[in-house]
Amino acid sequence: MCSHQPACPTADSTDHHAAIIVSSHPEQGWHLLCNGTIVFDDTGELLPDGRVVSPRRAAGTLVVAA
């Protein structure tokens, strides 16, 4: 997918978050990276092959349901 030089890391790379944002929707809480990964504000991810990466929460973080 990437036409940048140097090429962005693939979605399978450990540094895949270093890919360039090609579409940003902060009002909806997500960004599309050049490698096809969708990253969400809560740190969750949707990979191009359909796999879901659950949000990572820092130890001691309190989540309160509204």
C-alpha cells in the first residue's frame, strides 16, 4: 500500500505504528495508517487482515462505565 520513501513498516512489523497517517478522524476516535492499520484512541487496533488488537490499559488505570 505504501508509496513513501523510505517505505512505511508493514502491519505485521513490530514498529507498525510508525507508518504515516493517511486519514485522520479524531472526532470519531480513529486514524488510518498507510499500512492499512486502523488505530483507535483507546489504543485498540484493527489490522488489514481483520484481526483485532484489544486496547492496552496501563496498570492501575480505573475505567468507569457511564
